[in-house]
Amino acid sequence: MIPGLLDHLFVGAVIVLIFPFGGWWAYRRFLVRLARDGEAALVREYKLTLLWLLGLGAGTVLVWLAQGRPLAALGFAPPGGPDAVFAVMMAVAASAGLVARPILAALSARAAAALRKQLAALAAFLPTTKEQLGWGLLVSLAGGLFEEIAYRGFLIAYFQHWLTDWGAIAASSALFGLAHIYQGKAGVATTALLGGLLGFVFVATGSLLLPVLLHAAVDVSAMVTAWIVLRRANDKRAPAKAGAVDEAR
């Protein structure tokens, strides 16, 4: 890929400015609506997030195709390459851990308490009802697809024009972390590290298939785990609130 003016504009305007800082601003507005409207605000925010992600993915593909590039070079190709087997093994091992997390949360009160503490900073954006979980899972799948198209398929190819594979992975991962600035410093660092893993899998296989599946699995696991542990906490608080109301009467 030889980057052109359209690529530079897309990276500068959308990837560096609109997505991270627009997302931060949207999250702040969501917190205000949550305080005002309650649980309904989260479903609305999930729907808006789906539109953001769809716009990101569609915009990336349009910029790519507008310059006559084949979709296979964006990562729409079957996995291959000499390091593909190792990448697949890494993905399988990571997926096993992601499946185990919500199961552990459901079976162990101690594990649930620890996970609840980990998720506390983003609890406002995580589901506690079945309706919220359904929309949250759609967001997870959309994030897995559309963010991988932009941050792995497009950005790694973009940076490879100037950098080595590892340099391109690092640069794209840094911007991936920046896109999650609304999560705070810890969230930026965590997602940047995740971006590095996904970037390695993408470069090793030359395909978006495994990164998309792994990314979606990470998000789905987080949503289901959050629903289990946060719903349990809400269920415990509900009788206490009811008792307080009865005493006030």
C-alpha cells in the first residue's frame, strides 16, 4: 500500500481525532443521560455505538476501494503464512481463557467479586438486564468486525509504508488504545496491548478472520461476565433498598 492524500485525511480526521475524542465526548454525554434516564440510556448508547462502528467500518472500506485496492489486501482473505499455525494456537489458547471467565464468574462468588472490582470503572457502560445484554452482544460483534477492518487491516498496511511490521503493529495499537480514551489510562493501556496481540495475529496470517473472531470473543466475554457479576450485585442490593423504603414508611 502506498498511502495517498485520502488515506492521510482519513487517518488524521477519523482515526486520530473523531473516533477517540468524539467517543470520549459521547461517553460523557451518556453518563449525563444515564443519571437522568436510568437503564434506558444504556440501550440507546449501544444503538449509537453500533452506528459509530458501522460508519468506521464502511468508511474504511470505501477509502480503500476508492483507490482501486483489492479487498484481499485489506485482510479479506483466508489465513496463511509461515507463522499462521502459531497464531492459531495463540488464538485458541486465548479463546479458552475467555470462555472460562464468565463460567468462573457464575460458579465462584470470590471470582465474581474480583471481576466486579475489575469492571467497576466501566460499570456504567456494561449490561445488567437481558435487553442490555442483547444489545451489548451486538456491539461486541460489530466492534470485532469493524474495528479490526480499520485498526488492523487498514492501519497496519498504512504504517507498513514507513515502518517494519512490528513498528506498524505498535503504531496501530497505540491508536487503537487512544480510541478507548474514554476508559481512562488503564483502558488505553489494556486495549493497546490487546491491539498488539491482534496485530501480530493479523500480520502472521495475512487475514482478518482470526483477529475479528478473537476481538469479538474478548468483547463478548466481557459483556457476559459483566452481566453475570453486575446483575448479581444489583439483585443483592434490591432487597436492601426495599427494606429501607419499608422502614421509612
